Amino acid sequence: MNKLTGKIALITGASRGIGRSIALRLAQEGAFVVVHYGKRRSEAEAVVLQIEQSGGNAIAIGADLSTLDGIHDLFAALDNGIRERTGGSGFDILVNNAGIGQIVNLEDTTEESFDEVMKINVKAPLFVTQQALPRLKDGGRIINISSFVTRVASPSVFTYSMSKGAIDTFTQLLAKQLGSRNITVNAVQPGIINTEMNAGTLQDPSGQKYAAGLSTFKRWGEPEDVADIVAFLASPDSRWITSQLLDASGGSHL
Ligand SMILES: NC(=O)c1ccc[n+]([C@@H]2O[C@H](COP(=O)([O-])OP(=O)(O)OC[C@H]3O[C@@H](n4cnc5c(N)ncnc54)[C@H](OP(=O)(O)O)[C@@H]3O)[C@@H](O)[C@H]2O)c1
């Protein structure tokens, strides 16, 4: 505990799901957490309240990451928020988590469906990181949320899988570029996690059976399973790990 005292973390898409759990977990370790959200302001504010009630510090910032204007708005608000709440500038940990799922095969892929996924899952992390780099402190951390679909070919989620493949490559490129600043860059690849993204699958008994059967532990994952791994990668304990793609699928498809 308290491995992140004095650190400031920005987690995109932290109003719910995996991002919410990461926000709570990093706050538990003592980080000041910037809870980014897209549309769900009240859910993001509830995350902030939960952190504050546990003795932690957090702020919520809303921004649509599908446009560069939205990304600029995020960083303008982040600069103000950090200055007001900590008196300092810059931050230590970036978690590129916001993303959208999409169950569409190759045959049914359209230009619109392709652009929709790429805009949030690839373009947004790239430009968020571009804006983050001048503000990220040396010795910092970047953690990208990828997916196990880059390890196990899943044609039913065709463009989505390609978007996460881009995140894996992005992770390696950044790790090389930022080594001289002692910034580590790693990706976490969750399997099926119990979030709204999988609501359709996990509400249905046959979907539940399928999801639980994938993991060697015979259950699907919970957001906390991923958040604990991210907390390790965010901590000083992971200082000698960079450019790694960490499977977080409970041994799915072994
Ligand atoms: N769930 C899984 O099984 C699973 C598996 C592998 C990888 N992943 C990856 O893990 C990450 C989180 O997934 P999740 O299941 O936790 O998702 P989720 O519950 O659907 O939450 C998605 C988050 O992303 C934000 N977001 C989406 N579009 C946005 C936009 N245009 N602008 C700003 N924010 C936006 C949402 O904000 P608002 O709600 O405020 O709009 C929300 O906070 C994603 O990158 C996903 O691909 C998930």
C-alpha cells in the first residue's frame, strides 16, 4: 500500500468498468487520480466521491476523446486541475484505457464501423499520449489497455482486434522512445472482463458458460483482476519492465 504516494495519475475512461477499478486501485496506493470520463459525468463524480471517502484525492474531467479538440480540452482541464489541487504541474502515470468494443466480422465491416473503432481505440491514445509527453515526468509510467485478441485470433471482432494490435505496436515504439527519460511503457491484455462491454455475453447463460470456459481458472475476469496488474506496472516495483504485453486473461486459450 501507498506505493504511489505523491504521484499523479490520469486514467482515461474511468467512469466505469476497468478504468473505474484502476482509478480506485491507484488511489488506494496513494496516487492523486484524474478520473477522465466521456459522457457519464455522474458516474465519474461517484468514483471521485468513493476515493475521497476512503481518504484519497481525485478530480473528474470530462472530454470526448473522438476529436482532437476534445483531447486538447482534457489537457487544458488537467493542467488547471493539477495546479489548483496540488500547486504543481505535470503528472506521473498515464493509463490509456478508454475504448469501445465492437462485434463485427470482416464481411459486415463498413467504413463507418471501421472509423468508429479506430477513432477511439487507436487515434485517441496516440494523441492523448502526444499531449501527455511534455507533461509526463521523467521516471513516469504509461500503461496501455490492449486485449488478448491480439494473441488469439478472433475474426468475430475483426476491426477491434486490429485496433488493439496497433496498441501493442504503439507500446513498443513508445518504450523505445521514452527509455532515455526512464519512462516505462507496457500494455495489459485483458480477456473477457465483467463490464458493460460484455453485458450482452454475460447476461446470457450460454454466454456465461463460454466466457467462464475460456480461462484455465474457469471464470471470467473482474475489473479488479486487471486493476491489480496495472497497479503493479504503475509502481516503482516494475521499474525494470518495459515494452511488455502482459496477458491478463486468466490463461485463456492456453
Ligand atoms: N471488458 C473487456 O472484456 C475487455 C477486454 C479486453 C480489453 N478491454 C479494453 O479495456 C478498456 C476498458 O474497457 P471496459 O470494458 O472497461 O469498457 P466500458 O465499461 O465500456 O467503459 C468504457 C470507458 O471508455 C470511455 N469512453 C468510450 N468512448 C469514449 C469517448 N469517445 N470519449 C471519451 N471517453 C470514452 C467511457 O466513458 P463514458 O462512460 O463516460 O462515456 C468509459 O469510461 C477498453 O480499452 C477495452 O477495449 C476490455
